[in-house]
Amino acid sequence: MLSQSEAHHAAQRFLDGVYADDPITIVLEPGLTEEYPWAWTVRFDSQEHTDTGDSAKAPFTRVVIVPKTGEVPFFPPTGMTTEEFDAYVSSIKPAI
């Protein structure tokens, strides 16, 4: 099972690959990481959005789900409220 620190490293590796060709600099927001029974949710943003507040410089999705089993991180479905997202993440059972 991945620790929070390991989840941050996995998220960064995943995001570095996803945004390899983009002109933005991805930064993790480790203080906003949440733990669920089977995964970590790791928040991130672009340095450019953080510095300027310009939403055009922000990633469309700013959270990545990192399974504690070490499986590949992934983005959550979009278009959910915070409550719907919490229910979604809480309801998934790991394939162990």
C-alpha cells in the first residue's frame, strides 16, 4: 500500500508524462491530499495559474487519483460536485 509520500511521487510521474508537451509547469498541492480506503487524491495546479490567477493557464482537471495498490494513477470523471466526487471515490472497491 502506498504511503502519502509515495502517492505524491506517483502523481508527479504520471502528471509529468501527461503534460510533457504542454508549456505549463505542474506543481503538486500536497496539503490538499486526501486519503480514502483504497486511494489517495492528489491536488495539483500549474505554476503559471498559481502565479497569475489566470484560469486560462490552469489545467482542466486539478486532481489525480492514485490507487494505494500502486496501479497507474488516473483522472476522475469530470462534471461532479464535491459531494458526488467524494461519494464516487468512497464507493469504489479495490481489486486486490
